[in-house]
Amino acid sequence: MPGQLLELHVENFRSLRDVTIPLGPLTILVGANGVGKSNVLKVFDLLADIIQTDLEPALEARGGFDEIAFWGGPKPPTTLRIRLKATWTTHSSPNAPDEYDLKVRRYSAPSNKDNGRYRLTRSESFQFKRTRGRGRRISVSGERATVIDTRPSTELEDSSEFGIQRLSSGLSTLPRLASMEGGSEVARVAAELSSFRVFDVNVDAARLPSHPYRGIVDLSSSADNLAGFLHLLHADKSLWRQLVEDARSVLPQLEGIEFARVGGAADQVTVYLRERGLRRPTPLADASYGTIRLLGLLALLYDPDPPALTCIEEIDHGLHPQALQLIVERLREASTRTQFIVATHSPALTDRLRPEEIVICERNDEGASLIPAITTHDVRAIVEESGELPLGELWFSGVLGGDLTGDEL
């Protein structure tokens, strides 16, 4: 994988009171409903929205600061923070990562400038490794942005300043800077974050015909273009043969997957399943819920040109347990092309994971998520002490922790 997100730190976003989550090529968030797994994914949704629409519209679309800030504890928070470490730009590395830090502060005193509402301020910082030991920092505060280039060998700094709107985000505005001022580096970070996808198959939409494609096309986050995307994958005979073999290994009655054009002025394609013992193929519209979920996931996992980061909510939903080993194996293979953050509360799926792949999620009595609730080192130690019992069994029995009550905040 050319680059990846290494760490996510969040303060006061929904149930994420104060969490720092290490991230690998494949990270599986394991926890009961309501412990905050979905809120981790919503952080990336917020960042992508900030890039597309800017900070203030992104917050307003979610009901404003008070709606997304942490609700627990004796006092409402006044600061929301998101910090990322990654290896996305050319000269970054795990020891010298790209860093992005966003802080949004709420002031209670109303201001005429803000039409009597509470006042928000934001500060941001970017840090990048550059050539020959040089580093670059970009800081944004108030209505000023400052670019600083450092030369460690001479302890000299070059700096420049320019204006920026008070609540505009650097993620949405700084990619327009010239390359020599850091625009290309910020643009790379923004491009990686904006390409992120939370994948959740909308079975009713995925049943329908869709337009056939040529070239590079994204599988939609709801898989509502599943038929057209499968038709596109069908053009690669080797890839298609592997995908169909995977589907047949889980669906014993399946013999093959076929396509047909459907009518009218709008040229569309639909999927038919050739099944053992039936006189005619079954249209995807009549396939079972689990079959469509499986085909959607396989299409995602065989995507030859995926985004930088793919998140999947409750990946096991609707799948037969015999599909889980296959899905885990394909996740590992696909994680060489796209980074995955996956949420599950399935002990059966967790049984098939390795200690370095899981992040145990809990929630305390004040409603704050504990993520990770236990370190990878401790997970490995517990597995060894248990005599190598499966992780799902250890988690469900409470040995690895795991709060089984509570609601999302």
C-alpha cells in the first residue's frame, strides 16, 4: 500500500470523549451496539464533508456544534478536536508522518456578528516532511494562515502569511495554494480524505438494473450501481472467475452469474443467477437478502481501483456464518490496495481475526467510548494465556472486555 492513515485522535465528537486509535491496513472495530464504533466512521464523514462544503456548512448539516459535541459528563464541552497521522505525501514515513490537527472552539457569549448565536473559532495545523530533511508547517488561526519551511541543518525558517475567512477550513481552501507554498501537500491529504467511503449495501437499490460502465468507475457506497459494476468487473476474465468461485463457495446452489440488457431508451444491464436445478436463471431482483449483501461485498473487495480508505458498518449483517472466513481472507488481500476500517459485533467474525487486526470498543458510565479498551499487546497476552482460544469467544465471554449495553451518543 503506497500510504495509509496511521492514527486517529478525537476529542468530544459524539461519544468519542478522548480516544486515540492506531490504524493498520485492516482495522476491525469490535464491540456491542452503542459503544461508539459508528462514531469513528462518522469522523471521516465529517472531514469529507468539510472538504466538499467547508467547516461551517458541515457542522450545520449535523445540527451545529452542540449536536455533535460529547453529551456526557457534568459540563458540555467547549472544544472539538480531530488529529490525524498518515503517510500520504511523497516524503512521509511512519517516523516522520503527515499530521493534520483541527480544533473547533465554542464560546457561549453571543456576538452580534453571529446573529446572537454562540460564536465558533477554529484553528488548524498541517505538518509535512519534505526533501533533504526540511519540514513544512502550515497553521491556520482566525483570519490568518502561516506557512513555515524549516531547515534543520541551519536552524533557519522561511515563512509567509496570507488571509483566510474566519471559519473556512484549510482542508477546503489551502489546496488552491501554489505548490511552493504547500498546496500540493494539502491537496494530497484532502484528496485522500475526500475519497473515503462508508460502504453499506442498500439491498433494495442493489437489486435494480443499472447502466453498464467502461473504464474506471466507483462502486457506490450503497451499491445501487451493483449490476453495472459487476458487469464492468466481468471484463477482466481472471478477476471475474475468482469472484464467481468465491460466490459459489458460499452459495452452493450457484452455478454462474449472467447479464442481460434491459430496455427502452435507457440502456441498462441486469444480473441473473444461474442456479442448480432451476429451468431458468433467477433475476437479482428475486435473490435473497444475504445473496445480494454477499455480491455487494465481493464487488467491493475485488474493486481494482478503490479509494484510499474504505469503512464498512456491520460487515457481517445478513451473511451466513460460512461466508465469514472468506470475507476476512478477501479483506486482508484487498487491504494491500485500500485501507479498511470495519465495524462488527459478531463473535463468529471476530473468531477469524488476528490480535493486530482488532480494536476492542467499550463505553464507560459517563457515556464516553473507550477505544481501544485494551492494547494489542494485552490481547496477544490474553490469547496466549487462554491456550489460543478464538478472539470472538474471548471477547463475547468478557475476557477481552466489551460493554454489552448502552446507546450511541
